[in-house]
Amino acid sequence: LIERHCLKSKEPIAQLSEGAKQKLLSHAWPGNVRELDNVMQRALILCDGNSIHQDDVFIEELLTVDIKPVATPPHNAPVYQEQPVEVNLDTVPQVSEQGNYKDELKDKEHRIILETLARCNGKRKEVAETLGISPRTLRYKLAQMRDLGIALPA
């Protein structure tokens, strides 16, 4: 690696000092060859002359995090269990027998838009704000409604 980089930069080939060799050999190199290559390039930049010393070899140590196991709750801690949710179906609007939920949802949306248009006296910006949608989305929905033949107030 040293020779390759020195030839590439047209510099004399640098030599590793004994301390630099020991530092390189003592590292575990968990990365790949690119990590070693980066360290050697940096050492060539930092070295004075043709000798790479131990201080020129800068190896970044990965930070390790000490992960401790999560404590188990005491044996007398309360245990929470999921409870079934009770729903009163009498309060839920009826859905058609065919179960065409998508159409029913669109119908409901159209009714809400029409009611809001009436309440806001046709002011589109106010309608969009009331419904919590952008004016552009409202225009899109109104265009869809027109295409379906729904009469819209002027």
C-alpha cells in the first residue's frame, strides 16, 4: 500500500519504523482493507521525510457502548393484560348489505363537503381550513364530485 501510494504521488517510497509496525500489528482491523489503506494514506501525509513513525499512524478506535441487560420487574409488579373493547353497534351507522365500504365512505365525504360549503357560504378557502385540507385538495375533491354529476353551489 505504501509503495503504491508513493509511486502514485511520485514520492520516494517511505519506510515503516518499528514503532509504526507494532502499532499496525496490534490493531484488530475490524474493518476491511480500505480501512488500512486510509490509515496508510494518512500516515504518508503526516510523516516527515521517508520514514513513517508511530505517531504518524492514526487509527480511529470505534466507540463501544456498554449495554446492560434490562432489569426484570419485581415478582409482585402488576401485570397488565389486554382487555377486549366493547362496542355498541347500535351507535355505529349501518353499512349496506353488499359491504361496499369505499363507496359509502366517498358518499359520506361528499356530504360533509357539501354541508361545509353551505355553512361557509361557499368560501372555498374557509371550507378547506374547516375540513383541515389544503385548498388544492378541496379543488381536486370538488372536481371529482362534478365529474360524478354532483351539483355544487356556485
